[in-house]
Amino acid sequence: MLQKPRGTIDILPDKSVMWQKVETILRETAATHGYGEIRLPTFEVSELYKRGVGDTSDVVQKEMYSFYDNDGRSLSLRPEGTAGVVRSVIENSLTSGAMPLPVYYLISCFRYEKPEAGRSREFYQFGAELFGAEQPCADADIILFVADIFKKLGIKDISLEINSIGCKHCRPIYNKALHEYFEARRSELCDTCLSRIDSNPLRILDCKSPICSAIAENAPKTIDYLCPECAEHFNELKSLLDAAGADYKVNPSIVRGLDYYRRTVFEFVSTAIGSQSTICGGGRYDGLVEELGGPAISGIGFAMGLTRIMLALEAQGMVEKPQTADIYFAPMDKKALTFSFTMAQKLYDMGIRADFDKVGRSLKAQMKYADKTGAKYVAVIGETEIESGEIKLKSMADSTETVVSLDAEVIAKAIGKI
Ligand code: HAM
């Protein structure tokens, strides 16, 4: 038997109802906060991620699904959404329109990671990006947009952690301190981190090897090396979060795994879903639009993993049941089948979920089927019903029966649908 590739998931109809509910809340909350949807290609030229996400990041070095197309171009399945959004914003000159520019996306992403609960190779993200807003109030506003989403989704046991990782002015000084720290522990680092000591020592801080992460724990912290402007930006962000009554913790260890971040970084972490506990991550990436060939416009955004949201909702016992038929018609013969079939078409037209026997089951088997699939009402149609023009509507909840005429409007009214 052929099986799905390792690290992918099948979302079956009994689970997809919950996904749809979550997606609706995400889209509605995005609209409330003024974000419009952007839909982009699933693959981009590999160069975009090398320059955007950073060629010393784990994502680019180890996790991309890259391939050559028939014309020999190197393409990659998107490992995340931000780089593609920035590419599109530049390519479509969106930066020359009204600013700031808020966009959101609901996408699948691909990373060759070790699969476990909450971590897969194809996964789903809801993300948002805000271009052209440099003030700390933009940082606070987008963080509270995420908090609003979690509130609307009803997710509890989730906490906000923030940090600042400096800008192009203070980062070199911090990098020097990091370089010195790791240089002294060179012999203990893994091969990948060894190659990062000179090129990008910050990336050693999110290495997943247990030895490197233990060494990284005592490394210098970005927050102690911020320039006055970055320190002021961070302080203002904290004041605004305080003013909004938001709960948060400063976690100086957050550096995020992608190279484009500057200044504010943040994560929303759940205590209910196991080791892959970061449901949402984001931050500011001033400089990325310019780096990818656009104007000097700032950016800030976040992305949250949908699988992790589902895990959190399931951990709270929240389940969404699939919809069942409002009415099931059980025909006793061929003529009755035609009546059932046409009645179902009329009810579909009225937006009512109707069903009827499509496989030629016996009446007993049809009743069993209606019960098993959770139909709310059942109506048997035979010669008597067709002749009298009346059917008995049986409520499956309490077995009561009501006689009504065989007419779509009357049936719809009787089952409480109009
Ligand atoms: P990220 O932290 O790499 O950030 O991913 C964001 C979220 O996607 C994570 O917090 C997690 O919930 C989910 N996620 C990541 N990898 C996996 C995986 N292998 N399996 C399941 N879920 C996963 C970004 O992608 C940035 N683009 C976020 C951003 C937007 N920053 C600024 N704008």
C-alpha cells in the first residue's frame, strides 16, 4: 500500500471541520485588524530564501526542499511565508501605495525536519506582515493582534515572551562578544556551528544539538548590547504592552531561527502541547525589503502553526463535530427514489443539508445508515406517501413523528430550517 510521505499529514473530514472553524476565526480577526489576504506561489527561486531567510540558518542550510526544474533553475518549496511576501510586495510595487501595508496569508510550508508531535515536513501557517510602520506602537499592535487571535480561538495556557536582538548598529558589537565566547569553546561545537563562528555566531544560539544548546545557555545576551535607539524602542514597546494590560515576559534567550530579524522578536508559547511548544513566532525585519532589492521600508510580522493550534485546542477538549444531514429520505422503491432525489435537489437549493439512499439499501439498512451518520430527521417515502402527498417526519433525537405534505417549503419549515 502506498503511504503518505514521512512528516506529512492527512486532514480527514472529521478533523477538517475544526480546521475550517479556526481558519474562519483567523480570517475574521485579520479583517478586524485591517489585514488583507495575499496569495502567493508555493515555490520560489531558491535564491530568495538564501538571501531572505539567510544562508547560515538551519532552514536554508538543512531543511529546504530544493530542486532544479527542466530549465535548470533552482527552485525551493517555501519553508516560510515572509520572504515570498517581501518578494511580491517589491515585484508588484505595493510599497508605492498607501502605507503602512498590512497583509496576511494562510499557507502550507515545507521543511525537512525530524517529524514529531507538532512538527511536520509539510505544515500550515497563518501569518501576517506589516510594512512601513517603524514605531514601537506597530510592534505592540501586531503582538496584540496575535493575542486577540488566541483569545478568539479560546486558547488558554499560552504566554507571550519578547526580546530585542538589536539593529545593524549594535549587532556587530554583540556579534564580537558572541564570537569571543564561542571561540573559547570551539572544540565542543558541532560542525555546523563551527562554520557559523565567523559567519554568523548568532545562529549557534538556536542549534538543536544538546551540547551546543548547553554552551549557548551562558552566552552573552543581545539585550545587554542594545544601542540607545534599540533600547528606547524596546522600552517603549514594553510601556505600550503594559498600557494595554498585556501579560508578557522578557526572555533574553529568544533570537529566532531566521536571519532577517532586527530589534523586536517575540514568541507565544503553550504549556499544553509538549516539546514543540512555540505556537507563534515573529518579529521586526527592517532591512529585509531593501536587502531583497526594494526601497528602505520597515517590516514586522508573525506566523503561527495551525497543527500546534489544533493540538492546543484538543488538549483543552475542544472538538468540532462534522455537520450531519438535516433530513434523510428513505425511498421504498424506484418511483419513491425519484421523489426523494428531486426533493433533495429542492432542499439543496434552499441551503438545507438533505440526503437520500444512493446505493439501493433495504429500508432497515437505510434506517441504520441514517442513524449512524447522525441525520436529524428521517422521512420514509413509498407508494402511500406519494399517493397521499404526505410524509411522516421522524425526529431522530426524540423519535417523535410529524405528518407534513411532501413539499420542500413545508418540510423546511417543519425541520426548523426556515
Ligand atoms: P517560524 O518560527 O519559523 O517563523 O515559524 C512560525 C510558526 O510556524 C512556529 O511557531 C510553529 O508554530 C510553526 N512551525 C514552524 N515549523 C514547523 C514545523 N516543522 N511543523 C509544524 N509547525 C511549524 C516563521 O516562519 C516566520 N516567517 C514568522 C514571521 C513572519 N516573522 C515575521 N513575519
